[in-house]
Amino acid sequence: MARIVMKFGGSSVATAERMQRVAERVARAKEQGHQVAVVVSAMGDTTDDLIALARQVNDRPPARELDMLLSTGEQVSIAVLAMAIQRLGVRAVSLTGGQAGFRVEPVFGKARILDVDARRVERLLADGQVAVVAGFQGVTDEGEIATLGRGGSDTTAVALAASVGADVCEIYTDVDGVYTTDPRIVPEARKIPEISYDEMLELANLGAAVLHPRAVEYAKLYGVPLVVRSSFHDGAGTWVKEEVEVEQGQVVRGIAHDLNVAKVSLVGVPNRRDSLGRVFHALAEENINVDIIVQSIVHNDVHDISFTVCRDDLPGTLQVLEGMRVELGVGEIVAEEELAKVSIVGAGMISNPGVAARMFDALTEAGMSIRMVSTSEIKVSCVIDAEDVRRAVQVLHRAFDLSGTPEESAGTVTA
Amino acid sequence: MARIVMKFGGSSVATAERMQRVAERVARAKEQGHQVAVVVSAMGDTTDDLIALARQVNDRPPARELDMLLSTGEQVSIAVLAMAIQRLGVRAVSLTGGQAGFRVEPVFGKARILDVDARRVERLLADGQVAVVAGFQGVTDEGEIATLGRGGSDTTAVALAASVGADVCEIYTDVDGVYTTDPRIVPEARKIPEISYDEMLELANLGAAVLHPRAVEYAKLYGVPLVVRSSFHDGAGTWVKEEVEVEQGQVVRGIAHDLNVAKVSLVGVPNRRDSLGRVFHALAEENINVDIIVQSIVHNDVHDISFTVCRDDLPGTLQVLEGMRVELGVGEIVAEEELAKVSIVGAGMISNPGVAARMFDALTEAGMSIRMVSTSEIKVSCVIDAEDVRRAVQVLHRAFDLSGTPEESAGTVTA
């Protein structure tokens, strides 16, 4: 007998029929003798539909009211799923975030979980009942409903798993695991059997939508083993855990790409000690996240600063910079939109210093120009022209031999 | 400055556009300097749609889960309405039943309100904000969400009005008040300017859908003045309150009818002391409401019992009776479906003993046969053939001179 938290995303419960299939899967796990808690998202496009409804009456819906509205999506899901499970003769009880003990920060739209008082869920599990918990939501100390922001249901599932000491947190989704890269770009992309928290975190942050970065962070923090698998068919899925063997010679675990990249360059910034800090403070105040930063000393007194932001944030970024132009004495502000970021991720890189160079070689040999570079211990990201991104992913997938099975590729890659 | 509770039903908030119109009406009341709390139902057909969704996964949805599901309908409404009001520059806060302090019985699907801790609503009103409260729902002592049953939003509004000591509870609906009878049957039907709680209660119980009987009871109990008016245009509406002048000569205030009537007769029941009690206990256990009961002594040992139930309850009623047939020694069980009930209501009847006779005369002169009769101090109901019901309403409306204005009709009616 194991204690399992199962999480089903919106597409897995988009229709009454899919709900029934989810209910059958839950009932099967119960039949196998497991204790089961389920976390579920809003059905299909419900969240988007509710946002559209809000916009019809208020073009800037206040965050508290938007959370009041959006939290109904998951509440519908838990009620329907609990009914569907009960229909199969398995006892089940739906719980809102608040009823399940999720205490959250009073930050509407992106609340963080403060703690989980899982006593009610524990009681249900001990009694052999299925607890069906609303993802994405919690209650503040003042009794207000607040949501965790997009992707928050993954975090709910992991936090619940940590709180009840679950043996595993199963994330059911519309793909059957984490792939070496997007199979729509590289048809030979291979499902990864195991990946470490850190690697998954990098991939998630770099745009692999299969898991929310915050959920992975939470899983790492509490040592909750995750498995990502398909809600539509059986299959081993991908395990995400602390210790993962580096497959022989496999220094790169996966390749991510991101088309939502814009680059801004400040050309000819007089070299004052605090100018860099002032720019990024001003951007942070506008909630603009800066990703890669490159500073180049042109000569003693003047330098260039380049950095990337999300494309959506480009207009806001330029507005902030124009406002500081005179103050900073910037010569020119240059914006580029048609860019993308391609990244390789793998814990094996730590002990293989030549990996970044192999990435640059592969891209330049394919005739692409590398505009910016950013590295961490287990990833290398390059900013390239947007039009090159598909080919870049394909070239790197081949260069790091990710298509073969681990056995096949063993020994063929050397760092 | 007055303190007002405004209640808007599902058709008043069926679309985003109607939500905006409701918001404008609320904002207007605020501009006039009033303190305003709003109670709102689920948008349009939401409740029915949610029930249909539930039935897709479970043909007998468990009551607790159904309440979890249905309560989202009102939660969507309060959030959207609060957004729409804020859009007009008026501060507004949405509150679920639980957040607004509605503590209810743990009876899912038809919980009664135990008490209302209106401190949060009071604080909002005192601060000049609009409290937008979800109708139809509350929270049990165990933190479970329970609904009040159909029509419950009226009760929510009246209970809230009582708790905050509101000067008036305004019920906005898709008709512009309470009419002497259904204007679809009698085009000359007249809007009633004022009606007493007791009269309204009779009319509501007799099928006038404009107000829920429980809400009227609550209003009477706490002395909350109600006004029923149109949400689509301005107009005085109908006031429901304790003391209402009997318009000169106007002994009948309104006429109600109900087509949902079936009659069951037990013919030849041996005259044992407890047989009647046993029949109605058995029906009560099946949640079957019995309306009019007539018992006739045929001779010393055997009598007939006739009573009416809702048509939906007829199959269940017959099942119960067949099960007791031998035990009671009943000769024959006869069911009739094609019946209707027509009722006259008016506080003026108390001092006018001839009213019932005038009703019988009017119906029999029109060639109708009266199958059963039931009376209270302020109403007389007759069961007649279903095919006669429209004509019966028209005949009675004329006989009691309800079409004219009060002035016109004064003196023309004598009891």
C-alpha cells in the first residue's frame, strides 16, 4: 500500500467523459489498495472563459474579485470528479483549497502557499476515502480566497504530497512524460525516464510547460518524488527525483527553447558605478523580469549594456529606459524582437567542461550567429535569431546524440 | 440616507450586459447616499447547466457534492457584479455565503439559515462600500458549503436585511410587481401596490413564483419591509409589509392557480382510529407533501379519504398506498391527474363571511364542478378540472372586481 497524490490538469478533465476516465483511474488506484488524494484543475478552457467574462464587465478586473471568480473553476471540477468517483462505488469527498487546509499569502493572483494543515485530508485517507482537492487556490488568514497563479495546481499537488508524506506525486497531463525536446520540432525526441529536480527546474524555467517551476522547487525542497505521465493511457512516464544516474556519456538531458525573447541594448552608457543598478531597479519596480544580461566595456569611460526581457514586456521596458535616458547619459537604445533562446540542460555538464564549446560549435557550424550567452552549472543558453530556432534545436539534439536510446548512444558522446 | 438590501435574480444577471445594468442601478443608489448591500443569484441558466453536468457523471449526484457544485454559480455572479460596480468607480466587495456570515444547518440542498453574523457586511456598509453577497448558500459549523434550495436567494436577501437592520429589502425580478393574477391569463390583471405578509405568503404558497414563501415568512418574522420591482425599468413595484389597508370593498387581493395537482382517493377504508395517521406518516417518510385532505363518512364502519399531491409525487404516492392496501383494508385506490387548484386570497375575508359562497357561486354558474375545497382565514382554494382553470381565474377576477382601479371598484363589491 502506498500513499499517492494524483494531479490532473485541465485538459485531463475537460469534459464529463474525461472526468469519468479520471474517476476510473482513481478507482483503480484505490482497488490496488493505495490511499489516494487527487488534485484537479479547472475543466478545459474554464479559466480562460472566466477571464473573458470578467473583461466584459471590467477591462482591468480587480485581482481580489478575479480570484473569487477563477477559484470557482476548480470548485466545479472537484465536485464533479467526486461525484464521478462515488458513482463507481468509491467514497470520495471534494475539498476547496480552504477546506483542504491551504493557507496562502494575501497576494491575489499569485499567492504563495504559507502552510498546509492537512488534518482533514489525513482523516479522509485514513478512513479509506478519496480526498479530491481544488488546485490553484487557498485561503488567507482573513478568510479571503486567493489563487496561486497559472500552473498553481502542480504546486498544490506537490505541497499536499509533502504535507501528507505521500510516497509519490503523480502529475497526469496530455503528454506521456518529459521529452529530450519538443517532439513537434524533433520527431526523434525521446522520453526521459528519470531526471533530477535541478535539471527539471532548469527545463521548466526555460519553457518546458509540462511542469511548473515552483512545483519542482517545492518537490526538491521537501524531497517529494514526482512522476509525469499521460492521463490518456498507461505508461511509465518520467520520474523527477533527487538522485538520478547520469546515463553513460549523456551530458545533456534535454533541450529547451523559448520564442518569447526580446533584446534591449543601451549603447554608450557613461561608466558610472551605479548606472547598471539603477536601470534594473527601475525595471523591477515595473515587475519586468530581466533574463540574460551582458555588459561590455567599450573603452574606459563608456560601455554597452544588453539584456533580454519577455516580448510582452518590451514596450514597458522601453518606456522605463526612455525616462532614464538623459539621467544616465545613454547614447542610443536599440530593441530587437525577432530573437529566441535555445538551451541545453544536464547535470552531467558539471564534470564536462567542454559542453558549452560543443554547443557554440554546433550552432556556428550550422551558420547561426550567437547573440548572447548565459550559463549555469547545469545549463547553457544561447540567444539566436528567431528564424533559426527550430533548426537550432534539431542541430543540438543531434550534436548531443539525444535521439538514440541511452544504450545506443552510450560511448558515442565524449565531452 | 437609507440602508438598502437589493436582490437580483438569475434573469436579471443572465449576461454581462445585464450585470452592467444591475451595477448601474446599484451605483445610482449609492449616489443617492444610501448604504447598499446586494444579494445575487447565479447567472441565467447556470444552476440548471451545473445540474445537467452533474447528471452526466452521476445520475444521482450526492447532495453534498451537488451543493459544492451549485454554490459556484452564485460565486461567479458576485465576483462579476463586484467587478462591474468597481468599473463605475464605486467600491464593492464580493462575499460568499460563508464570508458574509451565513451559518446554516448541515442539510445539503435545503439548508435553513441558523444565523447571520453580519459584522463584515456592517463594516463594509459603514465604510461606504457595497457588499455583494452570494445568495442561496451558507456554511455549516463544520465548514461545509450548503445551499438553501431553489428560491433561496430571496431568503438570503431578507435574512441579510434583518441582520443589518435594513430599511427595505428590494427584490428585483423580471416582472414589475405582484399582480392580482397572472396577466397571461387575465390581461386586465392589475399590479397590487401593497400586500400584507400573510396574503403574500398565501399567494407564494399557492404558486405565485414572484417571491419564495420562506423569504416572506422570514420577512414577516423580522418585520422587514419588502418591495418587489422590475430589474429592467423603474416603477413603484409592490410593497409587502405588515399593515396594509384593505382597499374599500376589496375583500380579495389576488387569485392564484396551480396546475400541478393530482388527487388520490381511498374508497372504502374501514373506520379504524389510526388508519388516517398511518397513511400520512408513510407518505411523509417518502417526502411527499399532501395538500388538501377531505374525509367523508360513508356509514359507520367505512369511509372515503381523498387528498391532493403534486403530480410528480403521484407515482410515489400510489406505491406507498399499494403497499398499505391490505393492512388498511382499502377497497379501492383511485387517482385523478387532470385537476387544478384555483385560490382567492385576501385579508379582507376575515370580516366578510360570504366570500367563499360567492366563489362557489361564480364557479358553478360558469358550469364548473368543484371537486374539493380548502380554506384558511384569508384564502379559499377549490380543486377543479384542469381544463377549466384559465376560465376559472378569469371568472373569479371579474366576480371579485379585481380589474378596476381601487377607486373605480370601490363600493361595487359587497360581501
